[in-house]
Amino acid sequence: MSLTDALSLAQERDVDLVEVAPTASPPVCRLLDYGKFRYEQSKKDRESRKSQKGQELREVRMRPRTEGHDLDVKVRSARKFLTDGQKVKISVFFRGREITHPEFGGALLRRVAESLEEAAKLEKAPAMEGRAMTMILAPLPVKIPVKKVVAEPVEEKVSAEA
């Protein structure tokens, strides 16, 4: 059908002529109410966004002189966030002259990463952001256990024909 015929048909039916596949040979067009089409598309998009779960980023903050037991408590809370499927941002904040020794913060973040390596993977390596050194850990993908199916031996029936 020619373009002028298609346009006159669209005006006759009071709808729009919409090009669906412009790269096809010949180009493919549809007759539809474009305003209604856009409204339905936006409605579908809103519905699909409702069903999606956004990735949360939880933060665990500490100082470079955080000691053993306090560090264990922070690691335990980070592990809980990771098992819930959330990403965790570990931050070490420096105050005053502590900023002159960022290696203490780096060592602390490495200790945390080593203690959480069975529950998380390192997504962003430790880096300075202003007066804080941060790293981001992401939960490991959940492995679904596969059930092994044991094949039962097939018994052959022997019929006695006499």
C-alpha cells in the first residue's frame, strides 16, 4: 500500500499511522491510537517497576583504631546484611591526624574482607573518598543444591511360555 493511501486510511479511521519496523524492506506500519498506546506502555512500565526489588546498599562504619571484639561485632552485622542479599559498604573514617596513616585503615578493611570471603565477593577495592576509606562487598550468588536422582534398576519380567 502506498504512503498516501495509508495516511488517508488512518485519517478515515481517526487513528495514527505508526512506523513499526523502519529498517524492513518495505517498512512496516500500523494503524493505532498512539496516545492510547503510549499510556498503556507507561502503565506496563510502572507495573514492572513495582515487582522489581531494588538493590540496597547497607553501610558499616568504623575507625582505624577499632579493636578486635568491636571489629567482630561489625563483621557479624555485615555478614547478616550479606546473607539477606544486600550489598555492604565498609567505611573507615579518619579524624584529625589519623589521616596521615591510611595504611591502618587499609589493613582493617583487608581483615574484614578476609573474614567475609566465604559470604561475599569484593566489588570495589578499598579506596580513599575524602576523609574515609571505603570498599564495597556484594553477596555471593546463592547456590541451589541439585538433587541426585538415582536410577532404579529395571527388573525384567520373564514370561514362561509353555
